[in-house]
Amino acid sequence: MWRTSTCLRSNAPKRAVNRSSRALFTKGLGSSPPNVRACLSHPKCAHSTSTLSRWVSGAAALRPQSNPEGSSAARDLPVSRIDDRKVVIGWDTHTWTRYHHIWLRDHCRCSQCFHPVTKQRLVNTFEIPPEIKPVNVESKTDGLEVTWPSSQPHTSFYPWSWLQENSYDPPMHQTPPTEKILWGSKIQQSPPTVTFEEAMLEDDRGVFKWLSNIDKFGFSFITDVPPTPEATEELSRRIGFIRETQYGTFWDFTSDLAKGDTAYTTLALGAHTDTTYFTDPCGLQLFHLLSHTDGTGGATLLVDGFYVASILKELHPRAYELLSTVPVPAHAAGEPSALYTPSMGGSPVLKHEGGQLVQVRWNNDDRSVMRNLEPGLVEEWYDAIRLWQKFLTSSDSEYWVQLSPGTSVVVDNHRVLHGRSAFSGKRRMCGAYIGVDEYRSRLAVLAERFAPDAVVRDTTPYASVNGRSVWNPAL
Ligand SMILES: [Zn+2]
């Protein structure tokens, strides 16, 4: 039944724990057989069955075999026991996490409980008895095996790395979000850049580099782009669907006021984010100057909103708090056929999730009447935005660059503000918006492929169907 010759794996999660204390701690656990597991869904296993049936229930696929090599692996296993309402796992002498029985049963990833292709829950959560309690738990090499009471006994398996990543009682050592690199004007010495050739590489490695730049810095240049709308649109679509707005799908415009917005003039534009008047402002914006004739000016301005926010927070915490809490209404009303305002009366300039700054939304030109401000806060709020504007426009924050045809730029419109100086002559710009969800999805798929996290790495060999592990922490 087991194809052990080609698919043996034995990879207990690596933890920075003192080995001798662990060995002491796990004494008495030696009854667990040392485990080597056959990987049933590995393509090299030469199974003739279909993908679905090959992806047998987690319990069956992961049943341990005795290891003729000896039992050294078993001594490193976390300990596990059943409490009244929770399963308790001891990772080392002082690190314990707990998982409620109902939570574990609900998160079973066997093929009866979770569809391995669609990655959707199959188990009927509401048929799980509220008082459910395992009849047995057992620490295996790669994870925890849990046997549930039932007329048809059910066994679940949870990889150690997945249990760590999803621990909540208490949370432990979860993968931090990608590091953001905050920047000021000195970014001009080496701005994040990819070439058009890289971005168009068929294996998508260049797109990963490009989107990783945006993830870290909030923007990226793309050099050597053919100065045509066609090539620029093709480049935009390498990331994802273009988001259609009142300005069109892929836009290509000059300073002719074809649309009722100052972008369509020769006026200077201060640092701002776009579409503050949407409930869900556009995620990425790509633009490309195709030509500039008979004039001068029109330098591009980029400012890292997260950097400016960090300075404001440090020096003026009260102003930061006001910008983080007072909703700012906005509108787009220059086109007779459209009148956009965000739901709920707008959002604060600085939006947080779980205490982390996640979005900057700032366009003072598009701000509507501040009618929801408490009277006692009016002057204080104006003081706060005055400070914000001061740091936004300081020479330490502003990155000015004179773009020329052939160099496109993509900005994360939830983080980096953009603007331009006034210009004379005729400029032709083209570009597109891409939704934040399309961008994040594309980046997640490429990260899964080119930079998988520990859980994906550990579990992909035995638990992936269509290239995606059922244990991917996003699921
Ligand atoms: Zn199950």
C-alpha cells in the first residue's frame, strides 16, 4: 500500500529549543513509534488512481510506519494531551498552546471534511456536537493525530507548523507580514526597479520581483517599456485585471480637461492618493509618460505615506490619533454623469488594522464638508492636518523624479502618495488602476511558488492538489 521507496520524508518542525531540556521534557513519550511517512499524493508515487481518491483522508495518508533507522526523531516531538475542552500541546518546557476541541474538529482538512481541489469546507460545522471531545491524541513526526468519537470513527491530522502558525491560546511565533521598508527622499539613490523584459518573463519570476518591490517599498519603476499604450496595457495586465472607473479602463490622456479632474490640466498636483471618494480606493496605479513635447516641467513626486505617518506618530502622537480616528468625507463631482462619495461618510486619513497602519487616504482637493467633526475638535483637527502636510511636503520626504518615455511607475495607492509639478507643452500619459485584491492575490500565488512559508514548504509534498497545499495558512 505504501510507496516508501521514493517518498519518504521525516521532517519534524525545526524549533530553536534547547535539545537537552526537550529530551528531558518529553521523557515518557517514547511509546510513539518513530515515524516515516509515505507521501501518497506525490507525483512520483506513480499511483494510478485519480487525484481526488489519491488524496486520501489525512488520517490514512499520514499513518506512521515503523522506522528501521531507530527512534531518535520521536524524542523531539511536542507533547500532547486532552483537557476537558481543549487539546494542549507542549512545544518545550515553557511553551504551551491550546486548541478547543470544537475548533480542531471544525478545521479537519481530511478529504471528507475539506475539499482538496476547491479548498472549501465540507464538514457540516453545525452537526459537530458542541461537547465533542477526542478519544485519543498522538504526537506523530509531522503533526498531531486526533481520533474523534463517532459511530464511524474519524481521525484528523494537523501539521505541527500549521498548529504553530494558527495558534491562538496563546498566539505564538506567527509569520510576520512582509517587512515594509520606509523611505524618504534618499530613495532616489537606488529606487526599486525592474526591467520590462523581467516583468514579461514567462515564468513570472520577474513579476514576483516587481510585486515584491511594491510590497516592500510601495512603488516600483519599470524601465525599457516600449513607449506605446499597447505595451503599457500589456504590462499592466501582467499584474491582474484592470479596474474600470469613470476615467475608463486603460486610460490614455493629455491635458485637455477631457475629464473633469485636475489630473487633466497642466496644474501642479500636491502629494495625494487617488480615489479617496471610493469606499474602496484603487489599489495600484500604473502610469507611463508616453511623450512630452514643446515644454518643460511635469516632474513626478512620490512620498511614502507610511514614512510620514511614522514621523508624525513619533513627534505628534495626538495629531496622529486624530488623523487615525476622524473620518474624512470626499467626493468626485466633476463629471455630470457621476457623483461619487465613500460609504459611512468616509474614512480616517490613516486606517489601521490590528494596530497596524494599513492605508493612507489623502487628497485635500477632493475633501468634502467636514460636518461630522465635534465642535471641540475642529481647530485641533486643522492643526493635525497642518502638521501632516508639513511633513508630507518636507524635503526629507519628497522624492522628485523626472520621468521620460520608457519608464513606467506603479504605486501602491494605499501607501504612496503621488503628485507632479506644473508643466508647459503637451504631455501624453497612459495608465491603469488595478484592484488591491487582484494585486494581493497575484503576489500570494507567486510567493507560494517562489518564496513559500514554512507551513507550505512542510506540507506541499503530501497535501497539495493543483499545486496548493490544503494547509496553506491563507485558507
Ligand atoms: Zn475529517
